[in-house]
Amino acid sequence: MNIFGRIRCLAACRFVVRPTNPGFATFARPLTPSKFLRLPEVTEVHIPPTRLSATPNSATSIIDVELNASFPASFSKLKLKEELLVALSGLNITEPTEIQTKAVPAILSGGDYVLASHTGSGKTLSYLLPLVHLIKLQEQDGFIPKPKRPRVLILGPTKELAEQIAGVAKALCHAAKFRAACLTGSTTKKQQQVKLLGPIDIVVATPTRFLQHVKDGNIFYKDINWLVIDEADTILGDETWAKEVRTILTPLRSRVDRPKAQVVLVSATMSKPIRRLIATDFPGIRMIETSSLHKGIAGSKHQFVTLPSGRDKLDVLDDVIAPSLRQQGKVLVFCNTMDSCRAVEHHMREAGVNTVCYHGDMPVHLRQEAMRKFAGQTPREAEEDEEDEFEMQSENGLMRAKSRQQRGASSSGRCPVMIATDVAARGLDFPGQVDHVINFDFPSNPVDYIHRGGRTARAGRTGRVTSIVGSRDRTLAQRIEWALDHSEPLDQLSAEKHILPPSQRPKPGAEKEKRKLQGAPKGTKGAARNAAPGVVISRGRASSGATSSRRGDRKGPPVSSAYGSSSATAERRGTGNRSKPASGASPSRPNSSSSGGRPSSSGESKLVLGKGGSAGRSGVRKGSGGAKGSTGSKRSSKAAPRR
């Protein structure tokens, strides 16, 4: 290795040799000269924002819902209550999204449904609006809400998601005048018991906490007419949560004195195993999905930064995050493990960047504090957001909800960077807007990539997703990049090289169709039977006898023609069948003779066999009746003197 090669090796190890004395070398501060560093390769995929289009539902294994091709451009055309329209107007929500235009009329008509749409598409409002409309219709018919007997039960897998859903319901209840309660581990059961003592309409809870209140006698199933399971793929995919959901669902589906409860499942991803599980546990359920399911979000920009050899991953992170910090944007950095999360947080703090951490090893109050700092709220503002959710002063409530939304969208975060694991990737709608999502550790599967990228570009906004791609992540990263560029679904992509993407997998029966197009029957005997006169078949390829003899091709059985003997052709070609010779008479074909390979009077080509059966090369080598003058006999005669 020359001197330049040694310098490159030392540069890759982040050491610089400083010669002081002959024969000695001291290592200076670990710093790599910039001229020896390879710049990261950056590729970018931009998904332009698109307006709502009339696209039919894609085919699924569950019953599809047929809806009108024309989508309404406003909530007033969805025939919702006037109180709900006032609440939406106060929240500056004027146009429904694709999932809302499909889900609201379907849920109002009755039946069980699966709502599947990309993250940030407004799935929470897509089931809250019709359910609130239905409970208001019950009150018009004389129904009176009772303590401990909610009419709508919404289940979420985590405390954060349940509290977020309860916050959306609270923003609607000021104008629509209904009562909602949130039951999670964030508050004590005694505090929640006090809330349940009054009339209640909607309960948002985690499955475990809800069953605890049922066991204590704080909630009764009798009046629950609608059950919503948010993030259904997460809940049903976990054995513990799935068992708890079945415990809750059994009394709601088996009662005789009143109609069964209507079930709505909500998810941003819907893999094939989850589809099969839903079809088994909820027979007859109907699917409502959008055209953007499992695809890139409109308005998002995806960058893939390839990590070159010799570069420190943290240094590349500094280069990626610097433009967002200069623009005072909010950045969400995802890591695969808690150790990686802590390492990135320590590195950012050393660089002088205000950073908060968010992972499953943190207590609930610390996670809430981290979320508050990332949103840029003061403790007093956070207390205002947690005020009594049963307040029924519609005008003041609407003004406060509107001010909270504007404050969350306009306030600049005191901690602009959050380092998080996948705990923050599913279902959470961060206060304000996340401008940039960075995958410091590339996700292990495409579903996690979808959920991570869904934290930005929500509700029609724009956002950026940057992924640092290591050597082990290139296969999955390249497939995701190709799928985003070609507007293909991401859910069935794999990081294994031997598992091809769906667009590259051969279709069933494609090989048979290929053979039909090529005109090559399966098997050499079939090819010989169907061959035209004067044609020699060799493994599906047709050629004349003279050409084959010049090539010396040993593949395929010999075929006699009207222009010469097959035995001579076989001797010149040195061919022979690989099958063992059959004892007894050689097989014959109709209208053909089996003697000596002589041409028939009609000039048709015939398959010529040896005296002992088929002209097999293996049979001749064993001396089992091969024809004289064949290749096998020549080999045996030449081999005798050597022995």
C-alpha cells in the first residue's frame, strides 16, 4: 500500500498522523480531513399536492362500499346537524377530506365499517361527526343520557392517542352540547369515577382502563350502541389487547333485548394478515379506503441520504438538520432504540440545540412535559388546555378552542427538536406543525416508514421526510424510493433481497403463457413429436439436421429426417437420451416403422431409438443394448487399453 492509501485508511479511522520523530507517529485529535471524505449521495422524491378526485375504492378481501362518484365540496352537503357545522366553522375546517366524504354517509346509514386512510387525512372527524349526529337524533326522539351509561365507546392503544381523540371531541362538544370523558392512566381512577357519576355520552379510553372501570361498577354496557377501535391494526395485532377487545365486544354483540352495537375500525395501514383477522372476527364488515392508502402523502418531499463509508452518522445528521434549524422549523428525529435516542439527544445538546426526548422508558408526566416543550407552550397554557372538559358555554368554549388551535399553529417551539422512538410514530397529531421528519435510524419495515412520515404534511400542509440510509438499509430504501416515485403502495415491500416487490413478482400462470407464446411444449419428447419434417429439436430449439451435426449438440433425442439416417446423425452429433433404456420392444408411433431409423415412404420424420430401447447415453455407457457405432461404444473401446 502506498503512502496515499495509508493516509486514506487513517482518515477513515478519523485519525491524522503527525510525524514528529523518524520512526514514530502520534495521533492528533480525531478529525478527518474534508478532502478525503466522500459526500453523501442524496436522492429526492417529491409528491405534489393533489385535490380530491373521484376514484373508486380499490379491491379488497373485505366487502367494498359503493359510493357516489362525485364527492361533496362542503360539510353542509353531508346532511349533518347545524351544531356540528357551527363547530367546524369555529375550527376553520370548511372542506371535507376524501375519507370524510366516504365515511360520514356510510356510518349514518348503519352497518360495520373499516376506515383505512393515510395518516393526517382526518380519520378522527370521519367517525366523530356521524356518531355525534346520531346521538343528537336519539335525543330528539326523547332519549335522556344517564350516569355511567355512555352511548359511544372509542378505544385507543395508547394514553396519548386516547387523549388526542378526547381533545377533538371536546372541541366539538362546546357547540354540539354533548359530554365526553377520557379514561387513561394519566389520571387516577377516583378522578375519572367522579366524571362518570354525571350523564355521559362518549367515553374515550384504553382497553385496560375501561375494563378496570367495568369491574369496579363505574360503567355499564347497556346503552353502548357504537364501538370505535382506533389504530385497529395495532390493537388487533397484539394478543393482550385483542383479548381485551373480545371481552368488551362479547356483551355488545350478544345482547337480545336491543340491537347489536355498530362497530367501526380505523387504521392508517391495513396489511393482509390484519385483513384476514378482521374478516374472521367481524364477518360481513365493509371496507372504506382512500386512493392514497399505503402511498406517499400528497405535499410531502422524501429525501434519501446514503451514508458513505468513513463518515460519522451524527455528522451527517448535523448537515441534514442545519437548514431546518436556520428556518426555525420543528424537527422530529426518529431512532429505532432508546440507546440510539439518548445518544442523539446528547449529541444535539453538546451542539447547543434545545432538544427533548420521547420514548417508552419515560414516565407519563415526563412525556407530557416533553410534548409541551416541543409545542412551545408555557405551563400556564398547558393547564388551560387541561381545564374541565364538561364546560357547556358554547360561545366561550368555541372561542377558547379556536385560540388554542391558532396558538398551537403559530407559536415557535422552545425546543425545536424532538428525538423519539416509534412510540411517537402512530396516531399522534403534534401541536402546531412538524416541518421536518428525519429517520436517523432507517425503519425496519415499510409500515413504520409510513407512520413516521405521517407526522408531517398533515391536513393538506407540506412537509419533508429525510432518511439516512446505511449499507444494511439500501435494499428497502431503494424499493421505497421507487414505489414513491411511481405512486405504488409501500405496505408489501420487504428488506429481504430474495423477496421481490409486488410489481416485480411473476403472476400466476405467467410461465405457461410464456411457453405458449414461445411455441415450445414442455418436455423434449413433446417437442420432437410436434416437430416439422426435416427439423431436429434440441431442448426446445429447432434447427436442421445438418446444422445440429455441425454444432455437435448433445442435448435432445435424435430425430430422423427424409434426408439421412438418424444413426449417422447421432454418431456425428454424439447425442444420446439421458433416460435409461427400456427392456423389450422399442415404443412405436402410429403410421411409422421402428426399424433401423429408415425414412418412411411418406417422408415423415420419426424418433429413432437403439436396439435395446431408447437411444440413451447412460444406457450405452452401461453396455445395455446400445447400437453399434454409437458414441458410447467408441468410448468403451478406447478406455480398454488404458485400464
